[in-house]
Amino acid sequence: MHTTAPPADTTSAAAPTAEELLGTELHEEVVRHFATKPVAPSIPYVTHQVRECLRYLYLVSRHPDRLGGLFLPVEQDIDEIWHYLILQTREYRELCEQRLPGGHFIHHRSISYDAYQEAPGRATAAEEALRWIPLYTAAFGPFDEDALPHWTVVRFLHDELGLSLAEIAAHAEGSDG
């Protein structure tokens, strides 16, 4: 039986942690599940994957009007954690409806990146990906080194365009997210 965490306080400036959203028992279960797979990353790395998955779900829940239906801007490992959570049907429904700020069930629909890029076009895909940055930094503060590997667009800005995390945060502050 999983422990129950209190509902997320949506009036607070600080967003709840992944452990607060999932409850200690389910959080530990998810980390353990992914940390014990063959060729698994370290427990701290998996813990950050879980954190970023919950941050993604938090933002989708909080901003369905801005983020609903957009391409998943995180790496495949985050999507796999989301799939695992969905399979815990009772806990996932409680997470969506009682702990996340929007109070509604978050549906998942798989689509390949190629199929997605064909539909809106590259410019739209880039614009949609950039929408996440100011919303993320408003809720959780600037991206840190532990979040960087998990957010595709942020990693692209950092690794390919050479922007520092501070420059990416400054971009977010300049946006009207």
C-alpha cells in the first residue's frame, strides 16, 4: 500500500517536490525500479529523472491552455517514467486529480518525433519547445546541471548553441511566460 502525500498547495510560490507529489513509498518504488534495470544510471541520476518527470507533469497540469498537446520536450527516459506512473492507475489518477495543481487527469498519447515535426513544421516545433523554459523557471527556478540532461531544448541551447544555464535563465526572465 502506498503512502499518501498531502495535496499540492497551488497558492504557494514553491512547487512541491517529486517525493511530496508521489508520496515517499511510490517515489522510492519508481527510483528503485529504474535504478535496478540492466545498465541503469546511478540512483542520484534516476532520482533527478523522476524529479524532472514530475516537474513536466506539474507544468502540464498547471498550464493546460499553454502546454496541452505540445510535443514532449523531455528525453525518452522521462517518458518511460511517465509510462510507469500511468500503469500505477490508482496512484496516477490521485496524482493528477488531487496533487497536481490543475486537478485534472493528464492523458498520454504517443507520437513519433518525425510525425510531430511533419504536422506543425520545424518553426512551430521550436517555438513550442521554447514555451517550456519560462514556465519551468517560474515554477522551479533556473535549470540546473541535474535537469539539463533531461530537457531536450535546454540541452540543445546549452550544448549546441553554447548558452550557459545563466543565459538560458535570463532568456526565461525576458519572456512573458
